Amino acid sequence: MSVSSSEFRPGDLLMLVDVQVDFCPGGALPIEQGDEVVAVLNDWIRAAREAGIPIYASRDWHPRSHLSFKEQGGPWPTHCVQDTPGARLHPNLELPANVEILTKGTRFDQDQNSAFDQTGLAPWLKGRGIKRLFVGGLALDVCVLATVLDARAEGFEVVLLREGTRPVTQEGGDQALEKMRRAGALVR
Ligand code: VGL
Ligand code: ZN
């Protein structure tokens, strides 16, 4: 597969959601075939760079005793603890030097699944003329879903890169795609 830079137009942005070691096989919260998104997204990164399209990468970045962890009564195994190896972006993801890193999940009182949740991202992107987001990453049914729905609610066009994402559960992934389509995202 090879993505053409002509996929993009001015006002586009490539958003890579939580492509982190802990979400890949062998990690703390492994998503089946999670690492397979890396090669797909590298192709989109290359095309975005050729087209001069900005690239943002979000990361789940939790305090050690985050409320989303099972030992705190939350739903997830301990994952993406700040500054641990598992919290690193996947080493094979070919990010350009000028990538914008967006950190989320740092709050003690609530989780932040969406890259738009209390990060200031929406007004920032609007101020830079961004109109459309191409979105991939992990996980389809958790942080990618939340990010896509918030992007739509903020009025951005969204293209979901289906091959560039994987779900925690198959059923959750199918439901997430349906929710995104209903919200007006283009699934491709
Ligand atoms: C995520 C579960 C817990 C994600 C983050 O990035 O999709 N999933 N924290
Ligand atoms: Zn998390």
C-alpha cells in the first residue's frame, strides 16, 4: 500500500492517537495486532509530510495511581504510566521532528480518553485553519472513538483510517465504527 500526498488538502491534519508500547502485543494493555497500525500509519505520515500537512500524536500519560487502573477500582490494567517504557510512542512510528505531541490522561480526578478533552486542542486547531482530521491509532473503541466524536462535535470533518486502527474488542470496534459513521465521520 502506498498513500498519495494528493489525499490531502490545506486545512488537513493527521492525528495519531495513542500509538504506544503498552497498547501493543507484549504491553500492559495489549490490543490484538495493535502493532500492525504502525506500518499503515507510517505510510500516512510520509504522505502528510510530502503534502506539508501537520502531524499530531497523542499519548495516554497517566500518574502511577491513576483512577482508571484496576487497583484504584477502574476498568483497566495499569498502563501508560508517565515516563515508563510502556508509555513511549511505538519506536517504529516514523514521526517527523516537528510532530506535535499531545499529552492526556494526566488528571487525578477523571480519565481523558479524547484528545480534545480539556486539552485546548479544538480552539488551537481552529485558530490554525484546520478543518479536517485524518485519524488513526489505538484503541478504535476507546480513545480513537472519543477523539473522533469530539472532533465531529467541534465541527471538524473526520476521516477515520480504518486500517490504521485496532479495537480492544471486535464487538466494541464494530459499534465504534457505527457511532462514528452516525456522527458524520468518513470511514475509509
Ligand atoms: C486507551 C484504554 C485505557 C486508549 C487508554 O488509548 O484507547 N484505552 N486508556
Ligand atoms: Zn489510559
